[in-house]
Amino acid sequence: MDHCASVPPCPLWFKKRLGYSNMKCRVQFCSIIFATIVLAAFSSCSRSPDSTDVLVDRPNIVYIISDDQYYQDFGFMGNDQVITPNLDRLAEQSAFYPNGYVPSSVCRPSLATLLTGLYPHQHGIHFNHPPPGFQGLTQAPEMTKDRYDRLRETGASFIKNVDTLPRRLTQYGYRCLQTGKHWEGHWSNAGFTEGMTLSEPSGGANGDKVLPNGDVVAHGNGDAGLAIGRVTMKPIVDFLDDCGEDQPFLIWYAPFLPHTPHDSPGRYFQAYSERSVDPHRLPYYASITQFDETVGELVDMIESRGLSRKTLFVFLSDNGFEPLESNPKQYTEKSKRSPFEPGLRTPILLRWDGKISPGQREEWVSSIDLFPTILDASDIDAESPIPGLSLFPNAASYQELPVDRTLFGEIYPGDASVLGDPSIDVAYRWIRQGNLKLIVPASEEPWGNYVDRESLFDLEIDPNETNNLAGDQQYDSMKTILRASLDKWWSL
Ligand SMILES: [Ca+2]
């Protein structure tokens, strides 16, 4: 039997770590997968039902992920126009990091980083859509549902073969529920034990596409899962009721909010009737308030069950979004998808009553830190090296994070031209250290045309990233240092 016949492309982090060729990597990777399956089967046979791996005091995890929200569009971030009372309350009860980043300013790579603790060039999910890209997948006359599903499943192969948060937590007795946004096919592909996304058309208002031949397919971003928050919270209520008091759990709450369509019910618009909100921002703000209300419902589900001292809440946004004044369904050039601050920044909140000291932290942090933070809070080791830092000691007892910490990220088009080698598609890489941020395009005509040469910004004096200092001789040495750090990081 050829065990490698159905093995997906080798994950890039694996290939790079071992320095293998594609073929050798594929064979080695296959062997390890096979050995792991055998070992797992043996382990599960040998593990007793009352194994010490079954925990009694690890926290539940409630992972709340906003979809497309500008980092300042929260009451607790100083915006006095937007209505977010529930998120404001969560921030008051949390270690609150206003200076947070995501590595990539678009949904799927950003969400995959949360699931894996790896950068996109390491987990391999650098795209929203696998080849032949969104147009090819949805508009090619010869496309059928069967072929579409196979192409999407190929794109979901990476998540199946990497350590994920739900897979790791499940090994320690957790039940893990997926709701909302999920690009990796069926919920089980990422290691959840239960979920909403089935990789099949849902018939809901969002998440389905009709092919030219009339076949209906799942768009790929969550299908039935997209009903959470917008239509219902019942799957989470049922899950919590079923878990009871002692079953540890992870809830992945990633509703399709405040993402477009900004079509919230009228009461969310009416909430702004006494406020002078710019008309082009109103539908987006209404969707933020709708999202905020669901966050309040979710937090209440935990508190009303007496679980708040047994639960770690984690909050962030997967990427930024600023509505365009001339077309509010679209976003400003410097927000979503871009290598600029409005696309990459997010506040990060960590709440665990009795364990985490509420209050603002000024350190620079990244979503890459959340996988190790959650494992650390749960007293679980990562299975393989991961690049982020646990924020838990800082959140729990103000232990300092490294001074002048360096943050990194990478920007890609939504469509992959090839799987298994993100370096072919990468459009920009960025690094921030102190006040300086360097953006390096992959060519002089990169996708998106955000910058066409190395661009260095001093964010303290130039927060809007308009004055490129890369040609200024007094910055030469710093630019060289940042570029070297960026290239070293990229090779890992
Ligand atoms: Ca998003």
C-alpha cells in the first residue's frame, strides 16, 4: 500500500526545518504521519480513562474573534461614537493590550495563525482561495461542485497536518466547538471535536455560491457556521449545557461580524439616532454593535453558569477594516489586506477572573502570541517549536515582556498561485521594532501596489505611514539591521 498516495503537499515549516527537497520531505513527512497515527492508536489504547491528562483545573477557553474591525473602533480604544458596551466591559476585566498586531491583514491566513501558532509561511495557509483562485473556482464554465470541493479540500490539507489548538487541547480532555468563520473545510479538519462548518452549502443568507453550471457550493469561509451571531447563538448554548460544570472546553466564536454585508437589523441603526456618525460609517458601526451584543450574550452564558473563574476569554480582531467614504461596502486602501497599521493592528484582551490582573499593558504584542499564551495558561506544552511568546506571565502578574521586541508579518494576494511555497506568492514582508517599521515588497510591481520599494516609517512621528525614510542616510544602519532581522525571521 502506498501510504503517501493521498499525502498533501509537505508543510513548509517541516520542509524548511529539515532542509529537505520536496520529494524527500514528502516521503519523510508521510512516514512521520504514519508513525504518528500508529503511535496515537497505541497511546489511546494504553491510556486509562482516569489518566492524569484528563484535567480538573485547566481553564475553559472562549476565543472571541471579530471579523474585519478597525483597531480603534471600540469604546475602550477611545472611539466615543461607536457603541460597544459589552466589549468595553470585557476590556475592563482583562489584561488589555492596545498595541496588538496580526501578521497578515486578511481573514484566512490570520485565522490559521490563531489555530496553529505559526506564521503563514510556516503553516502554509497564505491564501483565502487555493488555485485556480476565486474567479477560477466560481466562474469557470467547466467547474462542477465535485471538482470545486476537491480543489477546496486540497487547500484545507495544510491544517490537517499541523498541530492545532483544538487538536492539542483535545489531547488533554477538552471538547472544542467551532462556530463562525472557518476556511479549512469541515470543522474536523482543524481538530475540533464538534462544530457548525460542514464544507457544504448551508442555504443560509451567507456562505453559498452558485457555479455557472447551476451547482451550489459552499463559499469556503464557514457555510453553516456563518449563522452564529447573525442568526442564532443556540449551538453555543446547547454545547455549554451539554458540557456542564466540569467538562473543559474551547469555544471558537468567530462570527461573520462586523464583516460585510453590513445589514444589521434596524434597532442597531436606531441605536445611533442621537449620535452624529458619518453616514458611510453607520452600517459598519451598526454591525459592530450587533457583534458587541452577541459578545455580551456569550459572556453572560459563562457568567450565569458560574464558570468565569474557570474560563479564559481571549479577544482580538482578525484584521482591520475602514469603510470607504465613496463606497462603504469597500475598505480604505490602508486597511484590510494592506501592510499598513489600519490593516494589521488589533487590541488583544485576556480575561480570567482570579488569575489575570485587569489593566492596560503597553507592550507590543501579536496574535502569534496567543497560541502559546493559551497553552501556557492551560499548563500544556506545544508539540513543536512555535515562534510566539506566552503573554500569560505578563497578563497574570505583570512580568515584563522583552524590551524592544520585534514583530513580523507577511502580506499575500487572496488567491494562491501554488500551494506549498508561500514565498512564490508573498507580496510584502514587514517588521516593527521600537518606533520603526520596515515594509519590503517582493518586487517593484507587487500585488496591491501598496509600496514599490523598501519603505521605512517612524510610527511615532508619522502614524499614517506617509513619509518613507528608507532613502534618508541617517536611517541606513537601522534599515540594514531591520532588513537582516526580517530575512532571518523569514528563513525560519
Ligand atoms: Ca477578516
